[in-house]
Amino acid sequence: MQRLKQKIENEGVVVSESVLKVDGFLNHQIDPIMMQEIGEEFTSRFANEGVTKIVTLESSGIAPAVMAGLSLGVPVVFARKSKSLTLTDHLYSADVYSFTKQESNQISVSTDYLSKDDIVLLIDDFLANGQAVLGMVSMLEQAGSALAGIGIVIEKGFQDGGAILRSRGIQVESLAIVDSLANGEVTFRDEKAS
Ligand code: G4P
Ligand code: NA
Ligand code: NA
């Protein structure tokens, strides 16, 4: 998605060889016009999958997920994060390990909002090692929901998540794939889609 790549080039900050800061339009301040285009792009890439619901993870996944939900005309569920959930009744849940933070967090969704009748599009802002998305996939399995595919705003192509998910045969559509952050520069993968 050209406009997104331009935005990353103009406003993204390369924090290190592995971290790209995009607080100006995705992770702190949100650009609603671009987010609407992102939602429409996800819709066009998953238009024929019979999606009934979008699932994302709080907090930064919510904006692109809501825009995709608006465009597809389906509800959006965000998984909640919590460190110590004692009550797991009426919840689908999964442990998600963060390599960056070196800690595990439990994520959960109420059993009220996912069922075996759902065909789910998973959306997230970043794809790095894929642990958050794999946690969401596990919750869909618990619910018996079908997975239509995964929509990612920015994939870090030099980390493992994309390969892990695609090797499972999952359709992963990333709107920008960053292949390198070396020398303070963002290098995108050439192809226009996944
Ligand atoms: P990691 O262990 O492979 O680094 O990834 P993890 O999935 O644990 O990511 C931790 C948080 O950092 C996630 O947000 C994820 O979206 C975000 N993230 C990972 N890599 C980058 C990056 O290069 N740039 C930016 N801006 N974010 C990155 P989170 O903690 O769930 O926060 P939230 O923003 O969704 O609230
Ligand atoms: Na984040
Ligand atoms: Na995220």
C-alpha cells in the first residue's frame, strides 16, 4: 500500500535495527483518513472469504480493525490483555510471550463473542515474531471459529512471524513489509502484497 509506505518513510522513526516507531499515525496519534484506506484495503483483500467477524488485540490493533469492520460491515472484537486472570470462566484465553518485554501475558475473549459459526479475519498493527497472532489463532480454535486470514498493517519481514503463519497455510496480507531497518533506514520488500 503506497500511501502507507510513504507515511512510514516520512514519519516513521527507526529506533534500532529491529524497532520502528510509528507513534505519529498508528501507535499513539491515529491518522483516521489513512486508517480508513487501510480498512478498505483489507476489505478488498478478504472480500470473498465470507468474513463474519474481525478479531484484534488491544490497543493498537483496534483502529485498523474497526475501519476494516466498518468497510466489511461486520462486528469487531478486541482481545483483552491481562497479567493475572484468575477467573477464566466464559473466556477463551491464551498465553502470549513477548520477546521484547521478556514476559508472558494472558489474552482473552469472552465466549459470548466468538462461536463455531464465525469466520474470522484477524487484524493487528505489527507482525514481529507472531506470538500475539498465534494466541488469537488459539482462541479461535477454542471457539471452533474458522480463520479467513490475517491482515497486518506493518510486518517486520526480518522476524519470524510471517514465515511461521504462512507455513501453516494461512493467508497473511501485510500492507507494508519492512525487510530491514539497518543504518537507520527503512527498506521495504519489493512485492506489492504479502
Ligand atoms: P516481539 O516480542 O516479537 O517484539 O513482539 P510482541 O508481539 O511482544 O510485541 C510487543 C509490542 O510491540 C506489541 O504491541 C507489538 O505490536 C509491538 N511491536 C513489535 N515490534 C514493533 C515495532 O517495530 N514497532 C512498533 N511500533 N511496535 C512494535 P503491544 O505491546 O501489544 O502494544 P499496543 O500498541 O497494541 O498497545
Ligand atoms: Na504496539
Ligand atoms: Na499490537
